[in-house]
Amino acid sequence: FDIDKNPIKTRSRKREYVDLRCIFYYLACKHIGFPLIAAGRYSGRDHTSIIHMNKRAEALIETDDKFRNLYSIIYNNITKQYAEDFTGYSEQCES
């Protein structure tokens, strides 16, 4: 990927930007426990957009090898580097 902007906050519809946004929202909401509204506010989007992107990510993880590979790379790198931070944040969100 040759990305020169913040892929989360950009409005670009290029596939590489959309894929990275999908992965960001999916990880933030499903794995870390960010509320939909918080994820939306961070990127200037409505919570319904975040719901759509999470559904899209789930579908692409199941059907698209390229997307699944990108997701796996990002997920593995993040969990390797920040596993303790994610665990602590998830526990805070649950209580």
C-alpha cells in the first residue's frame, strides 16, 4: 500500500483506504470495545457508518483472501505489540 494520508479520516473511496478503515473500525469496536459513537466521532462519521463498515469487514474476512491477509497482518502486529493495553482497555469497557 502506498498511502500518503490518514486512511481513517480521509473521505477517499479508493479500495486501499476503505479496507484500512474497515479493519480499523472492526478492531476498535469488536476487539477493543470502542463504542460505535466514539469510533465515528474520531473519524467524522455517523455510528451507522461504523455499523456498515463492521458488517463489511466481517463479510470480507470470510470471502476475500487479500482482505483477510491484510486483516491478519494488522491484527497480529497490533496484538503482538499492544496485547496488554488491549486487555486492560477491554476490561475497563466491560465494567
